[in-house]
Amino acid sequence: METSSSSASTPRGSLVGKCTSLVSLLLISSRASAFSGAIFQKAATLQRTTPSKTEGVEIELPDFGELFGRIQAVSPLAKLAIDGGGTGEGGGFALTEETDPAGKKWKRVGGKKKDVVHQVDRIDNFQDLGPPLLRWRASMEGPVHGEMFADFIMSADKRKVWDPEIDKVYELYPINDLDAANIAMGFGKYGDCQTLGVGYTLTKAHPIGIAPREQLTLAGIQNFDDGSALIWGTEMEDWHNHLMPNGERQTRARSHLFSIALVPTGENTFDAEYSLQLDFGGSMPHWITAPIVLDSVKSMFGVAQKYFSAGEGGELDEFLKEEKMRQDKFGGRNSILFTP
């Protein structure tokens, strides 16, 4: 690991200091094609790190070009969100073009037109990693809010509503300076990074005989000028295990790829595309674990739809009103992307 003196962090108030790190940081997002290289670098000399909000704890930044390249390769809606110009009536899925990621064909395995989740696709043994790559497509009612949607994955209270096997899920190490992340991502190339940090997940034993699992992930939320949002995550590597919380270690599950793209299709509607390749670890065959994941995520969409479509007086409506009051009173976060 590099020391903080050679990391991606610089004082928030010094734009000059941040820009002097730009050349080295942009090396992280320089790759153009997906699945062409590693997300993280094992060799310390190739790593780029940035401080977390915990003193002395550094976070390795991924190759953002490779990361978002992979996401766009499997999620046409994520590509639309990043490219822009795909919102409003007639937008969303209607403007996406299907691709075959890494030369693999999608197979439709579920979804009905009248359902919230109207299409479910899979590619078995994607990238020869074992588990299938799964994708859910949903058209939903309500406003787009990346942070609130992410809560259904990253907040223990909301996660437990649809995932009874969840034990713990929380953010361990939020990044100290989001401007450093936005510089590393290429000054708005992938939207504005609103949240970034290392999180931990622990599951309970599953009734079918799956022992508890744990995960260590780097996750973030990107917001875009047109109202779209992208929630993403990637599993940390074994050389990051020093970031694990204290306690007995469990079998490691790994999210090889995770993203949720949200694109507004009207004043109060949006399309959502959830992509996930999850390896449970251990000896449980993928043909047993994949149906569990498929049903769990469909349940999540059902719970989220009720939350987002609740309308005036609902929990989301009250949150948005409070959020606007805070922004009007204190101002929003001053992103480096809006520095004149």
C-alpha cells in the first residue's frame, strides 16, 4: 500500500493539489474495453490508495475504467445512464441496445410483462468463474433516488424486510474525500460519485444447509445530471482482508459483478436494471444457489416498489422533503465537478 502522502487524497480546499494528482489517478480509469484487466492490483507499487475517514486506514481504488466498462458491457441501462440522453417518455429500456457481454448470449429465464420485474436473464458460468451472471429488469413507479434504492441492499433494516438470512450489513470505511474519487473517475466521465466506501456483509445460516457467509466490498453511488443513478459494488481481494472487522471468519462469498442502474422514464416513473454475479463460496453447487438469488432479488423489487410508489405522506416523500429543507438551509455537497 502507498502511504497517504502518495495517495489520492488532498485537502478539499486545494483544487491545485487535487489536479496535480490527476495524471496518476486517471491511470486507474484508462482502460477502454471490459474484462481486459484486473479491478485491483496485488503489487503495492501499482496500487492507488486514498484515506478513509478512519485515521490510518487506506482504501485501494479500483481501475474505474475496467470496473465501469464491465458494468456497461452487461447492463445496457447502465450504459444509457452513463452516456446520457435516455430519460423521459420513450426513454429507459426503450432506448437500450442489447449486447452479448464477452461474446456470451443472454438466456431469458423469467419475468412477465405485467409484473414489476418483467424480464430476468442469465448467462451460465460467466467468465468461467462458476456462478451465473443474472440480470433483472423492472419498470417502477416513483421518483429516482439512488441512495434510497441502495438502502434496500446496504441498510440492515430495509434489507431484512426482503432478505431473512441477512445478519449484518454496514459501511466499515467511507472514503474521506469524494473529490479524490471523482478525479480518479475522470472528472464526471461516470457521473458524480456521491457515496464510496468499504462495506461488510454477514449472512445467517440458510435453512437448506448453507452456512453463514461474509463479504467485503467496495461500493458507491453515481448520480447523473439527467436524474439517473448507478449503484455499484465489487468484491475486495484477499490482500484487503486486513480491513475485515474483528470476529470469527466465515466462508467468503464474492460478488464478481454488481450494479443497479436507475433511469427516469417520466415525472414519476423509472426503469431499473440489476446485474449480479454472486459466488456463494464453499461446496454448494451453483444450480442450488442461483434460484435463491433469483427469488430474493425479485422479492427486493416488490418491497422497493411499495416504498417508491407510496406517494405523498410516505416514508420516501417525507425523506425527500427533509432532504430539500437541509439543502435549502445548508446547501448541498460541493462537488469538484461543479468548481468553476
